[in-house]
Amino acid sequence: MQAGNDASVETIHREMTAFARRARAAAARMHPKLSLVAYTLLAHMSERRHCRATDLAQAFLLDKSTVSRQIATLERMGLVERRPDPADHRVQVLLPTTAGAAVLAEATRAARHTVRGRLADWDDSDLARFAAYLTRYNDAAGQQG
């Protein structure tokens, strides 16, 4: 990347920061007691059945104590439950409860509705490029850890 791209990189950084702030605020509106981190962990548990707390910490590069606090909160809210791992009964896996799945589904529906509204006047080619750029960025971030 050339030094001439500094202004573009600064704009991207500023806009991504604004996006993250809006995402945190939106998470609070989706469920008043569900933080963005808790929502993200719940979504990951839903996508990857039989997820362990250590898997969550590794996937999101979070400290195990942070994950433990979030899981404890989700359990108190009745959104997550622990079950013995079918492959190894000494290990417990985390799964969304029926209530957790319902909260997650409603939050996801609301988030998609918001995104659709913000992109309503974009044409198909702009949407496709934006989707490709986001995928490319996240793929690169995933490879760098």
C-alpha cells in the first residue's frame, strides 16, 4: 500500500469505528441486557452447535474470563445452557436455549431490516461490490488473526 492511500485508510478507519459504535448501540436496542459481545457469542453458539467456552475465546480472540462473564450473564438470562459434549461427557458445550434462539432470531431480523433500509437506494452492482469488499476485508483479517 502506498503512502498516497493514507487519506483513504484514515477514512476507512473512521467509518469502521462509527460502524462499530452504531452496532453496539443497535445491540442495546435489540435486547436491553444483551451486549454486542453477548449477541455475537450467542450467534456463534447457534451457528456452531456444541461450542465450548474455550472455542469462543479462541474464535473472537477474547480472554477466557471475558467469555466466562458473558456466558454467565447469558445463562442467568435463560438464553444459554450447558450440556455434556456427546463426544466427551467430561466436557460441557454451550447451546442457545429456546428463549436464546428466539432473542437471536428477532435481533437478527431487526438488524437485517436496518441494513436493508440503509442500502435501499443502492443499485445491485454497488451492493455486490460492497459485499465482496467486506468479505475480502474479513477474510484478510481472519488470516492475520
